[in-house]
Amino acid sequence: MTRVVRQSLAVVQKELRSELRNRFGLNSMGMFIVTLLLVLLFSVGRTHLTPSITAALLFISFYVMAVSGLGRTFLAEQERGTILLLRSATSGSAVFIGKLLYNIGLSLLSNLIFVALFVVVIPGVWTGSVAGLILATVVLSVGFAAALTIVSALLARAAEKGMLTAVLALPIILPLVFLGVEILGTGAGGKGLTEMGPELSIMATYTIVLVALSFVLFDLIWKD
Amino acid sequence: MTAALLSFAVIIGVFLGLLFGGLDRPKPVWWKVMTSILLVGLVIFGFGIPMGGSFTAAEMIRDAEGGDVAVPVWVSKGDGTYLDRSGQTRTIDFSRLDAGERESAMGAESLIVTVTPEGDHWSAESLEWVDPPMTFPLIPALRERARNIFFHVPAAWIATMAWFVAAFYALRYTRRKDIDDDVRASSAAAVGFLFCATATISGSIWSRFDWGSFWNWDPRQVSIVVVLMIFGAYFALRSALETREVRARISSVYILLMALPVLFFIGVFPRLMKTLHPNNLTLNTEMSLLFPVAALALTLLYFWLTNLTVRIRLFSVRREEKRYASIMDRDGSSVQPVKVAMPSENERHEG
């Protein structure tokens, strides 16, 4: 057990190091968030945002950030030709846990920064519980990270990767779409954490089951 | 009750479909004859059994569509008046019928006539059936469209069941690594896609005429489209993977991963949203007998089609293996082909 934990942490460390080595990834992520926010601001203008439109805008932003940023986890290994090294050095579970943790971190970081800027830049857009917003963002980030990690692993060997990421991820993400938009809409309409609670707990359960199932299935992809 | 009968019929269908000949041997003759009889019977009875409403139904339709609409009602003879299935009596004026029809109407125990209201009584427009052996009730909102229930509902059930069949063989592939299991899984999904498309299209046409538009955001509409999307994504993934073994392995994992959305959209989602679908159908005896027959017949049709697809695909897999083996022989290579199993002489002739 401790060996798996150590190996997973090593995978996270390796990801962080290769990310920080050229700063390219983090910089482009920052620019992506700012650009996305500016596009939203310019297209919204002075229009008053209703709760459901706020929820939809937030959700589309999360989805775009996830598909563009997280879908490349395993493709990058395949393209650099480092996937064999990874395979020989560590066990499948460690790779999955490491990649998942790294993706969750990345997704949490970008989504929380985005949400903070979104709420500050468009005044009065979020009247509900702030804790609810943070909690919903955290659960959604984890769910997206889990879905895109396993889809990215599936697609590492496929021919047309870019198009297929969104297609394959959509059925797994759809439950999060329906629940997430509902929760964000409730919150944007000025409701507190208790009103957001039931859907939030269903979404958290779904995410946990998704992580567990992906963990079990990943071994089947990893073993050749 | 209806759902229980329907699921019972589907389970029987799964057993009958999988037990005899499985997915990759020819089905026995009696099996094919039985399935054909059930399917022909479904079409004949499903479309052929006449519909006759009650006077209440006729009044509802008259109120909705205007006074001169002729509605078929089923009546049995009381003394001087006519009794409908809800126990109401009305006088029917047969003077518009010609003499021969009037005579047979008078002699009958029960009949289906189309009627229009005329003051305080009903006037018979045409005689549809004399002593009909079987009748369907006329549901005012659905009328003849109610017959779609025998095709639409089983198709939706079978589409979901097809995912379970595909997932079963995908799981077996991940255990045994037998390429035949991947052929079975992908064929089960392909035929399931057909049934799923049937359910979606027949449902949205039905929805257009009864709920007002092709798409109503009904949770069951959403879930059937999700199942359709899952099958679509599965085939897109398969076509993007190059070698046979990688394709089998990766797509098996994908179909197993889809357990999550499938179970969510069947189990959780319909309870979160309001549905337009009726939860308790009230069917008369004829309808509730034909309904499970329809489910059984269409489930057997599903397994028949899957069986044919599997056998066609396995045939080309075997041919490829044979060609590979002969190349290896010619080159005198020491590498032995792993498995060369041709269908037996006997099977090839029957197939």
C-alpha cells in the first residue's frame, strides 16, 4: 500500500516538474482563463444575467477548460514516447492515482481562479451562498478531472484524438451537466447551502463512484 | 402490473434468445418458426384488433373536435338500448345504415359502430364489426396512435437491455481475451443501436402528436438519447483504434465505463424530473395480454438479428485467421498461429 502511495506521489511530482520546467503549461492556462473571462465579459456586456444563464455560462466555461486542459494527460506521454518508461517504472494504479491527483489539482486551481474572477468582475452575479459556490466548483472540478483522466487514457492509442475527447467524455459528464446547472442556478438565484444540498450530495456520490470505477477499469487499459 | 409483465416477458426473451444456439451458432428451426409466428401475430393483432370506445370517450372526443366527428364505440345489447364497456346505456339510431347492415346489427350480441351525436341520442354512421372477438379500448387522447405502445415501449426496453448484453461480453473479453467476445459485444451494441433509434424516432413522432412537439425535455426522452449517444461514441471510438486487439480492449473498457451514465439515467434521473410518460397504464385484457407478447417477440427478434450479425462477423474473422495461417505456412516460419478454428462443415451449410 505504502509503495503505491509513494509511486503515485512520484508520478505527481514528475508531472509537476515537467510542467514547471518550461512554464509553458501554466502560462497558457492563465492566459486561457483571462481570455475566456474577457470573451464572456464582452459578450455579456451590460445585460442582466438571470440565475439560469449564469449557471449555464459558468458550466460551459468549466467544460471548455476541462476538455482543452485535462484531455491531454496520456496523449502527451504517447507523443513524447515516454509511456513505455512510465509503464516499466510504476504500477498501473500508481499511474492512475498520480495522474488523477495532478488533474484534480490543475482543474481545481483553474476553476477556482476562474470563479473568483467571474464573481468579482461581474458584480451581483452571485447572490447565494459563497460556500455553496466553492463546494459546487470543487465537486465539479473533481468530477471533470476523473472523467477526462479515464477518457484520455482510453484515447492514448486512438487515431483522431482531439475530436473524440469531447464525444467520449460527454455521456459520463452529462449527469454532472444536469445536476451542476441545477445547483449553480439555485445558488445564483440567492439560495443557501441547504437548498443546494440534495443535488450536491448526488453529484458528490456520482463523482466518487466514477473515480472508483475508473480506478478499476484503468488497470485493464494499462496492461498490454 | 404492466411493468412486471413486461419485464417478465423480456427476461423470458433473454433466456430463449441466449439458450438455443447462443449468439454464434444457428438457431434451431423451431425457434425461428416460433419467433416468426410471434412477430407476425404481433403485427396482425397489434394493428388488426378493432378499437371501440365508451360513450364517455366519444363525448370527450366530440367536445374536443366538434360535433360531426364519428367515433367508434363498442356496445353490447341491452333491452332496447345499448350498453358500453363502462356500464352506461344509450339509445343508438340505426336509420342511416342500409338495410343489410341494420339487420346484422340487430342480430348481434355486441358490435363496434362509429357514432355521431344527434340531440339526446347517438346516430350510427357505419357498422365496423359485428360480434368482434377481441377489442381494444379507445383512449380519447391517443385514439389509433395507442397501437404504437406495442412497438415503442419494447424497443426502448430492448435498447437498454442491449447495453447490458454488450457489457456482459465486454466484461468477458477483459477476463478471457477471446476476440470472439469482442465480436459478440460489438454486434450486440450494433443491433441495440438499431432498436434505440427505433424507440427514439417512434417516440418523438408520438410525442409530436400527443405532447405537441418532437422534443419535450421529458426525462425518458433524454435518457434514450443518452443511450443512443453512448452507442454512437462506442462506434466512433472503435473506428479510431487500429489493431484488432487494441480495439477490443479499449472499447470493452469504454462500454463498461458507460455503466455509470446508463444506471444514472435509468435509475436516478427520472426521479429528479417530472415526466410526461404515464406511470400507470390502464389497459384492457386484450392489450395487457398482447403487450408482453410484443416484448417477447421483439426481444427474440433482437437476439436473432444479433446472432446473424455475430455469425457474419465471425466468418470474416476466421477467414482472416486462415489466410494468415496459410501465409505463415508458405514462408516456413516457425511462428505458429494462435488459434485457427473454422466453423464446422455442417454449420457452414446451415448458416
